[in-house]
Amino acid sequence: MSDTGAPAPQTLSVTTPDGLSVAASVWEAEGPPTGPDLLFIHGFSQCGLCWDAQVASPQLAHLRRATYDFRGHGASDKPLDAAFYQEAGRWAGELAAVIAQTGLRRPVLVGWSYAGRIICDYLAAHGAGDISGIVFVAGVVSNEKRFFGTCNRLMRQMCSPDTATNVAATRAFLRSCFARAPERDAFETLLGFNMMVPAEVRAGMFGRPADFDGLLAGLDLPVLAVQGARDIVVAPAMAEHIAATVPGARLEMFAEAGHAPFLETPEAFNAALARFAAAIAPR
């Protein structure tokens, strides 16, 4: 997964408003950028490496691309106090700091799963003036039970201080993210960076409210909701709800994918993302 063939990115440490160091990477466009910058935001227990197939894609090489490991994950600081994960303003401030300190110009936010919450936290605090669009990838924007699959028990077990329980649950959760099992090397990489996240961090991310329908209904920018039709982590109804709530939003389902269409069907996902970016008029 990490052998992308992409040019080496610029790596930097972003300082958040609450004093954390967050690891970010930026890939410059091949030639003058011909569309909006892209900022990829990973999900629960993941890290920026999960976007390798996007940052290395020839389909997206004409755009400036960036990833970051959000708090508690990957190479970023990992405070164990739940307050660092429970307060929406901290997530919003972190994302705003990443945009500012990487020098991204009105990026499209591409957010997987839990990142849907982070994007909504950002919108609630900062508005949409500094972004060009949003791609929700199996994005979570509600806590309603009807929008979730069968993996909540596994995610709770991933918070266990018992190592055997934690590792077994993490392995099972990762398998549940795919409609078809990934190659062994890719799975080992996923498991490796998932296990970098302390159990206390995972636990601290649970229990946050998610009442974003009013915010989403008031958006006035391009939005694409993407999901795998075979997702058993987040129900495809979540993407349908986003598309029905955001004025003018588009819905794209990947018939053969599960919770991670950008990993399972990367070429089709990248093509959809490139089309979305191309349709965004500069403003």
C-alpha cells in the first residue's frame, strides 16, 4: 500500500489551536494545477496512508493533493484525555489549521467515514468560504441507528485495553470494510497503522452528537456522496440521506465495493473524483 510510485511529498507538522502536532503531506500537481486542490481526510483508526491510491493516481496528478493524520492517529500527537476528541471545536480548528498551514487554496474536502463528522464540525465553526466542495465517502453525518451496519460491536471492542481483544476486533473490523478481501500486503499495512491508535483515543471518539441536517440543508457548494453498495459498516442509506438533504448534491454508488471504495475500486473512484473536481468552476 505504501509503495505508490508517486513523487515524494512535502511533509510538514501542523500546529493545531489546542497545541497538538499533526502530520501532513502535500503532493504538488504535475504542471500548473487545472482544478481545485484536494484534501483527503481518513476515518476512525486509520491514517493518511489509506489514500495512497489517490495521491499516486495519474487521474488526479493534475491537481494538488494533501493528506493528514488527524489527532490520535498515524504520526500525529496522541493525547489520551478524551476531551481532545469529544469537543467539536477541536476537530474544526485542526482542519482549519491544516488548510491554512499547508497553503491549500479552497480545497475540495474528501472525507471517509468518521471524517464526515469532522467536515461538519468544520462547516459549523468556519462555514464553507474556504473550500470548493465536499466528497463524503461513506461519510458519517448522523447517529441514527438506521444509517449503520453490523460493526459497532467490533469498533467498541477496538477500544479494549486487553491486547488480544483489541487486535482481534481490529482485524475483524478491517475485514468488514471490504466486500472482497484486500491483498495480504495491503491488509498488513492497514492493520499496522490501525494498531498505532491507542485504545483510549478510539474510546474518546465515541458518543459525540451528530445533528447536522440543518447545516447540510443550507450548504451552497458542490457535494458528492460516494458509497459502496455492499458497505456493512455504514449503511448506503447514509449517502442517500446526504444526497437528499444537501441541495444539488450528487450520489454515486459503487456496486462491488464495501466501506472503502477508494481502496477496493480505486480507478473508478479516482475517475469519479476527477469528474467532480473538473466540474467545479473557479470562484
